[in-house]
Amino acid sequence: MKVKPKLTLLALLAVGALSALSAQAAEVVQRGGTLIYGRYADSNFLEPVLNDSNSDIWILSNLYDTLLLPTNDGKGIKPGLATAWKLSDDGKSVTVTLRPDTKFSDGSPITAQDVKWSLERASKPGNGVWQFLVSAIDNVTITDPHTVVIHLSHPDPAILSALTVFNTAIMPEKQFEAEPGATDHDKAAAFAEHPVGSGPFVLKSWQHNSTMTLVRNPYYWAKGADGKSLPYLDGIKFEIVPDDATRILKLQSGELDGAEFIPYSRVKELQGNPALNMVMFPSTRVEVASVNARPEIDGKPNPLANPKVREALNYAIDKDGIIQLVTFGLGKPMTSFMSSSTPLSYGTKPLYPVDVEKAQALMKEAGYANGFTTSMNILAGNEDSLSIATAVQQMWSQIGVKLTINQMDNATLNNNYRKANFSTRIGPWTDDIADPNEITSYYAYSKNIQALHSGWKSDELDQLFEASQKETDPAKRAEQYKKIQDIYNASGPTIPLYESSYPVALKKDVQGFVQIPLGNNIFTDTWLKK
């Protein structure tokens, strides 16, 4: 028997947001204008295969197009550069019909050869941390100028969803290969500075860590409600404003048309501002503290390598208290390492309810009755991260753990993370695919990035994940993911904090903007009411 869920405040806000967007869609659209949007951090690498950051990923869908596109609810697929697709009966090939007469942003035609090259490059072993999403692709053959067949080395239950993900973007082979450099990475670095894609916008200028300007792609294939080519906007200017308070001030003064990652402490205030729409977009976002679980850090024994210590750190944190403090009740406790909106997520009870006595006992069992000193890396200027870290600092002090908080700019934070130069780190995650394989490979599978660069490993989990990548029986795959979550939730290198929505504030004249549950900022149908 299924229990009917209560309609939470977060759900009500989400329904309200979607209703408002539906009402906007009914209006007569207006063309032109440049939207000025405040971002918390700049992109680093605008190339779809080799990137590794949400600050890149959430821009890529505006510059590049994929064969299939995610639906706005993040759960389904719809036509993109492909108009039709058919999975073979044995699950080992996908026949794709390409949209006719499409062009890249430089006016050159998109060919079946570009599709073949792009997908084979994305699936090449070692090409980026997201390669596993399309690792089942063996090769691609061209049947005719408008038909390609994607041959798989084994049936892949997530292959169609994978064709919506940024790293399967269709790129121009000739332009990419003409870039300087001896390696694929060298060419990608050069290409990323002046990318040629087939998305709704084109990169016009980029002053790193300051501004990025996109202009409309005159060759974009999709049509708007007025029957003319999308997008409606002439362009988007992204201003990089890492400090939350400054970003909000710029929005309130009219310098910005919209701003992302509004601190939850400011949501109610901005909801009361008649000049703004404070939107809580439904998401797959989870906030966690990741833990370096290696035996040593900087040549010294690492207490965090002990699973009892990690368990104690979890029990010492009042998750409900942090949800109230940071999200003002808009978040909800995590029941697994993946969001409850992720397909095959399993879990009905919040993980690690606060129990300080149990945490103290675990510390004693682990040999750290008197505690130890550790540190936490967070994003400078981010009000929510600082609130979390400060609360955790106080909570861990109850079990003798002294926490130093290190605030860093986004580039430094990510660089230290990728080099495993951290003890603990606050960071969010958002799915890019309507499947649990992405977060599992990133968080838990040791052979990808050593489980969040933590050094944590479970042979059993690795084997279950590899089997799940080939399992086409839904019931068997669900059981595999249940076991994966049981293993990880019990001993993995994370401290799950909460799930939350995407808080975005927009001026009233901004219409049609969507941040989908997979995180992508979709400006394709955005327009400015004059």
C-alpha cells in the first residue's frame, strides 16, 4: 500500500513556479533585447566532452545541441538534432534519423560524419570523467546522409537518456581537428575559447571571472511560438558575482535581470518584492560534505579514513537543524546519497538522525575519544555554505572535533578537490541524466574519479555498478541499485545534508526562463516583456 505524500512547502512553491511559467507561455512573445544574468561563478571550460563542473555544464546546453533533449521536467526525452530513434530488439543498436538541413553556428552543415565523430570521441576510453555514460558505444555507422546507427558493445538501459547529456553534443569535426595542439585535450582547450556548436546561442566574448556574452545563433533549427527561429533574445550577458549579497543588490537595483543561487535566507524577502519573481525550480540537487577517506593526508595518518569516525561525524550533525538554519525549511532530509527524485532512488527514512551520544561512543571505539583537528573547504562568498560549515563546526565540537573553515574562490576550490587536496568539502550535486548511473559513477564507483576524489572504495559496489550498466531487466537493476545504496549509505565518504530546489530570482519582465531538474539553464524560450 502506498501512502499519499503530504504536499510540502517546497512542493507548493514548485507547483506555483510551474503555473507561473505556464501563464507566461500563454502571452504573446516579444523578440529582442539582451538579458543580464548574475552567476555565482564563471565557467572554466566550454567544451562538452572534457569538462567537469556545473558552472560549465549549465551553460553548455545553450551553445551545443544533442541528438535528443531532456524534457523540462527532467524525466523524459524529446527530439533534438534527431527527429526519430529506434532501439533494436536485442538492445545492441540505436537507429537515429537526423533532422534535415541543420547547421552549426558558423553556417556549415551538420553531417552524419559529424555525428559519428562526436559520439565516437565522447565514448573513447579516457575522454573525460563522463565517458562512462556512453561507454557502451562501440562504433557508429552511417546508413545515409540522414541516418546513423549507434552500435553498442552491450545493451545499455540508459543509452537514450545518455544521448541528451552534454558530452554527447554534436560538434564540427573539421573545425575541431583544425585547432592547434598535438592531443585531443590541447585541441579541446583551444576550441573551448571560441566554440562552434548548434545550440540557440553563440559565444561572442568572454572576460574570464568577469563577464561572458552570448548572442543568438542565426542558424538554430527550432521555431518559436511566433513561427520564427528561436531564440527570442538577441543575447545574454552573464555577470560573475560570487558574493550572494552583492548579486542580490545588483538585482534589486535593476543592474541584473536575474540571479541564480539565491540564499534561502533571502527567499521570503525577495518573494515580497513586487518587482521580482522568486522562483523555486524543482531539482535533483543534493547538498553534501564530502570526506577524504585516504589513509594519509599530507603524509600524516587521516582519522577520516576510519568508517566509525565518518559514522560519528554523521550522527553528530543535526540535519533538521541545518535544514531550518540554512534553507528556512525549504529543504528536506536525504534518504540516500542520491536525490529522492533520481530514478531508482531507494530509502524511506532520513540518513543518520542526530545522536550525539552514539557519535561519542563511535569516536571512542575508533580510538579518538579526545577528538582531532580537521578542515572544511567552502566557496567564498556563499552564504549557505558558510552557514552550513559554521553549524557543523559547532556540532562536531561536541565530539571533540575541531574544524577549521577554509573559504576559497571557485577555481581554487575545484582545483584542490580534483587533486584530493582537502579533508572535507561542502558541495552540491545535480543529476544531468534521468538515471542513477551518473551520480553513482561520480560518488561511489572507484574506477572513475575514486568516489568524489575521496579514495574510498568498495569492490562489491564496483561490481554491482558494472553489472547495472548492462542490466536491462528493470526489477533486477532496481535490486542492484538498492544494494549499491545500502553499501554507500552505510560507509561512503559523504555526510548527506539535504535536498533542495533551485532558487532563482528574476525581474517581472523576464518570461519563459527554465532551470530544469537536471540543472540546465534554458534560455531558448526566454524573452523580455517590454
